Amino acid sequence: MGRGLSSFLRRDDGVVAIIFAIMAIPFIAMAGWAVDYVHLQHVKDRLQLETDAAALNALLEGAHEDDVFAVARGQFQAHYSGEWAGDATFDGGWLNGSDIDFEVIGEVDVPLAFIKLLPGVGETQHIRVSAVARVSNPDLHYSPPEFAALEFEAWDFNRLWLYCYWPDRPLNDPKLPRRTQMVPIADNGGSTFTPDPGDPKDEDNPINDALLKSKYENRTRLGPEHLDTEVEGVWRPIRGGSIGQREYTYIMPQCPAGSHMSMRLENVENALEDVRQRRVTADRWDSGGRRFNHYTDTVTERGKADSHTGLTSLRPNKVLETIHCERREQCVSPDGKPGTLIPRRQTNRNPQEATVGCSPGQYMYYGWEDRVNGDRDFDDIRVVMACPTEVRSGERNSRLLS
């Protein structure tokens, strides 16, 4: 075997040279392809790295797109230029008209050294990569209730509250309660609840009510985040009295990332003897009597229907009906009217339950049954709220999606 190979290699009739030349072509091509492949992959990895960084940097507070792209180009060209890669370009913007998801696209032409010798292959190879970064837990901004109607048919006094729910906080921690910023928004005693039109976070739109403003400033002297450590929100009674006389004003809870807007139904049995005859035991509204509280402890996830974790123990005797409406009139029109989604009044029925997420521009209807073992008509307290808008809360919650 060894002698045969030596003899073959010593032959000088030209056959070996021809065979070697033929065999060398694919080997050289394979070696050239490997060199170019490693080169292309190396450049692509760096381009992806700078594109990822640009997408995350775009979510920094005060960041400008042009500056973000310029930094990405500078970082890339510091590693590659001339024969290694052409001038890279970076472009992109916010997706879906929001300021939650930001996409960056990086592109560059890479010169080829060997593969270009093959027929039909150009001088360069174009590389394009992309990255999308998201504010993973944006703040949700809620507007005051669009509509509230509380029925007087029951003998019970019912009051509805809004609050922020923190599902990830430890149980029974007095310094970090799970329910914060609780404010009353409606009752069936004919009271008036008026949200202050001011925005505590907007210097150009201050709180209107002087006493409410003073209360807010005292509560937030250590910073606005101090509200997230207290159960009670910022509200005050303007006028006391009995049915139809009480007036209140309040500041909408400002639920930051990590918390979720929720509702509390406060039920006081036999605190309204007969509203129509104006025999009212208002002394029980705020204390005393047989009292019950139902907390939704809502958890909102992007693209999913809200889960009301506080009410799970009430199944099958649920107290809340939720209906998703694409248009406001679908939620506030009288039951039975064409186009409305509100069911006709009927006792002893199962409540509807929204199965889709609440998107900006849409609405959610909440129909409450005041007693767990009541007549199950789910119209004792009815509230309509606009779906929240997402507000970018800074880079601390940024993450790459792709």
C-alpha cells in the first residue's frame, strides 16, 4: 500500500497534476467559504450587539433616536471599517403608535474575499438584523369612572372604592401593604363624588381643591412614592349629611408598575331601610352595622383579561360581572337597548366574565351584586371605566423581546 502510493506520487506523466488541480478547486472553495463565513458571522454578531444596545438605550429617559443611532454607528465602526465592513446604518422607531415597544434595524454590506470568485456571487454580502425592546412593566394610567349607577332597591348601603393592588408584596407587612391609595368613588346613598381634575404629576395642571392639595403634599412630603406605602388614598368629604347630601372629592389612585387598579365593594346590611320613603340610617354608613368588604385584587397582564384574584374564594357565588366594550355606548346604554352589551335585568343568573384584555380606547363594565347570597342580578352597583393607557416609566423595566 505504501509503495503504491509512493509510486503514484512519483509519476510524472501529468495525470496527478490534473487530478490534484481538479480536487484542489473544491477544497480551496470550501476554505474560502469558511473564511468568508466566519467573517460574516463575526460582523453579524457585532451588528446584533449594537442593535440590541440601541433598542435598550432608546428607552432611557430623555433619549433621542438620532443620538441613539449615532452612538450605535460609532461603536460598530470602531470595530469594523474598510475591508472588514462598510458603513453601518441604524434606523427604527416606536411600534404600533405607542411608547412601549421600540424597534431598531441595523444594516451593513460586508466585502467578500473568496466566495465572490464563484459565478453569480457579488462583491459584498448584505446583513440585516433587528431588535425590539419593551418597557416590560409600564405604568397604567386610568381615568376616573365614565359612568356609575347604584341601585336603591336593596336595604343595604353600598359604597365602591378604587385602590392599587401589589400582588408581589409580602402578606401582612404594615410598611408595604398590598392595598394602597384607597379612595371612594360612588355609593347608593345619593352622594356626589367628584375627582379633582388636576394631575399631581403635571406642574402645569395642579390640584384644584386647596384642602385636597394640602393633604396630598403632606402625604407625599417624602416623595410621591410614599403613597404606595399607605392604605388610604387622597380624598376628603366636602359636605356631610344623609341621603343625597354628602359630597366628596378625591385624587385618582396612581398605580405605578408592579401594582394594579382594583375595586372594593363595601356592603353594610340594613343601613338603607327604605330610600324611597327617605327612612335612612346614615349613622351606619361609616361604622357599625353588619359590614362586608369584597376586594377584587385585580391583576392586569398585557393582552390578557384581568384576573380578580380577591374574588376567587366566592365561586360559584360570584359578586362581580365584567363586560368588555369596544365602544362606550355598548357599556352605558340601558339594558335591552339595541347595540348594548348590558344584559336585561334578571335575577338568579350567572354573571358574564370578560375574556379579552382591555385596550386603550375601549371600556370595561362592572356590575356588582351587593350580597354573596343575594338575588344575583348583578346590577346593584354599575360602573363603566375607560381602559388604561400605558405610560413609559423609564429604563428600569426595559427588556429585549427579540
